[in-house]
Amino acid sequence: MEGSGVLCHLTSLPNPCLADAQRFVRWLGKHDYRSWQVLPLTPPDEHGSPYASPTAFAAWPALMEAETEAPMDDDAYWLEDWGLYAAIKEDHDGTPWFAWPTPLRDRDPAALAEYRERANLHVAQQQRFQAAWHQLQQTATEHEVALIGDLPIFVSHDSADVWAHRHLFQLDEAGMPEVVAGVPPDYFSEGGQKWGTVLYRWEAHRREGWRWWRERMKRMLRLFDIVRIDHFRAVHSNWAIPTEDEDARHGWWQDEPAGEPMEVLIDASGPPGRLLAEDLGIIPEEVVALRRRFNLHSGKRQHIGVDRNLSISLYASNTEADHVVYTGTHDNNTTYGWWASLDEETKQRVRRLLQLGETPAEGLIRLAKESNAAMAMFPLQDVLGLGEEARMNTPGTFEGNWRWTFAWSDLPDK
């Protein structure tokens, strides 16, 4: 990994489809960006977030425009289950699987047989996506742009994976979650964050030889050159929150799986250098040690250095060769929005690092490029110098997220 790249979800394209993605890749290559962090390709939840998707494997049908189909022999593990889930959910007006009639909820073979033909239509959608994605991969290779995809560590309760593999998740006999995932109160959130995604039964995964995780990583590496593991600390321990609680204050740490899934993911990923670890918050030393044990690159966000009363230049010089430095991500304000929220004393610290005529966003981008990190990544909003109105997502909220789009005329020609 080297050079700089851009972070931009496909839904931010003027027309969120793979045809526009082709055009964006050509723009990236022309402007010497060496990578595009696409974020997840999976369908979003009802709030627009692809990080709580109804599938860990399938691509979002709304992105597909191809008429040809590509074979997907390597995806047999999940493809049929996704087709059945999508067909049944469509037939029940979007009702979650745990509210379906009992024979369908519990996967009675006779009940499922009635949906096989309709399921094939959803399988064909995935095959058309695969054909179009192959074309995008070829274009990216021609323009020397690496595609980076995000692997969300959790999936939604209402998902094909939980429906098809209930025993792998912390559910009761009726299929309802005993606890849900999130993070405890910290510097970023007074009440913590309650995501509502289901937690894993690690022992069940262990008994199956971690197949679900192996298949998931293999799928990701067929789609992307590099895979970023979101919320990396969950491969070490997880914050469990009572389902009925409004926030995350009364959760507790479940001290599994203590890094065991990483051995599986590393084994499935093949040659080294294809995995990144999300390491952007307050991470305990034992999780940092786990990342280093597996020689994973990690992300560092510049705003955090300033917010903790550190000099940006000091923060940048502390980046190491195994870091990927970000001006920001999809989960925080744009650099201009962040700048507007700073007090005057902090702004003065930042101004001392700017060159004559340089804006805060331009300065942070330059400092990221000058750092020791293996790669510098910039949200497209920072490249375009946009403010808080272009923010992609505010963690812990459900309204107004994942809506920002750009116009082709916004992109600089030079």
C-alpha cells in the first residue's frame, strides 16, 4: 500500500450505480489517487446504513445495471439462502424473518420449496452484479486504483445470515437477541452507542471450524484488493448491552473471542498486506498488541490528535509505517465542519501548521501525505472542501444519514 486515496460510498455518486463507479475510477486514476475506499457494498438497513445490513455477503441490488450474468460457483455457501430470504421478505412486505409464519421462520423445507423459483430471480441479480463488478475491477486495475472494501464486524438481526444460521448468534429460542452490540460511554459519546446488531456465539463458530468467517473473507477478497475490518476490537472482546436498554451505559465486556477469528481471517486472506484494521477510537493496549501480532495496518484520524489537545504535526510524526492516516471517515464531521466547531485556542494551534493561503482541509491533507504512514486517505468531502452539510453519518443517530451526493461538476479537472 502506498500513495493517497479517497473514501466515498457508492451512494454518494451522482447516480449510485456501477456505471458511475467506472467514471469515478477513471477520475481517481487521472488525479493520481491510488486507492478508493468504497465502504460496504451490502444493502443498507432501513436508516440507510450499510453497516447493519440484512446480509454479510450479498451486494445491494440497487447498484446493478448489467444485463449479463457471471458464474458464482465460489459463493454457494450463502447465495441460495440470500435468494430465499429476499424472496420471502418481498412476499411479506418487508416483515422481518422473526415475524414470518413459523414454518418460514424456522426454515421448514416444504415451506421453503414454494419460494425456490422466486429465489432464483434474486440469485440472478447477484450474478448480474458480479458481471458488472468484474468490469469495474478491470477498469480499476487499468488505472492503477486499488479497491478497498469494508467488512462490518456485525450484521443485522433481520438478516439472511441470522435467519439461516441462528445457532451462530446470541438468540433465544424464539430467535430474539439476548443482548445486542455497541460500545460503552467514552470521549465520543456520553451514553455510549447501542447499535442493535446481534452478537456471536463464538463457541458455535469454533465448532464449525469458523466456516462462516472463512467464507465471508474469501467473498470480500474476490471483490476487493484490500479489506478493512470495521470495529476491529470486536475480534478481541465485545460490549454486550441488554436488549431493552435505551443506551449502552449498562453493558458489559464479553471477553471472547480473544483474537481467535483473526487467525482464521489471516489464513483465508492469503498473501500478507491485504487487510486493514479499524483503529480510530480509544483502543486498549491489548487490542493494539493483537493488531501488531498479525502485522495489520491500522487507521489514524487527524481530528482525534487535535481533539485530545495534541499538535497535528506531533500526531502526524507519531504515525508509523503500519498506519493509514485519515483526515476523517464516514463517521465524523468533514474537516471544515470540524474546524467550525473548534474553540479559538485550538484553531490557533492548527493555524500555526498551515502554509500561507492554505485552508484547514488542504493543510490536513498535506500533513497526511507528509506523514510516515503507508497511505493517506481522504473523504471526498475533504478533497472538495465541503462543510458539515456534507457529513455522511453521525454515529448513534438514525435520521439524516447516508444522503450526501456529489455532482460531476464538483470534481476538479486538474
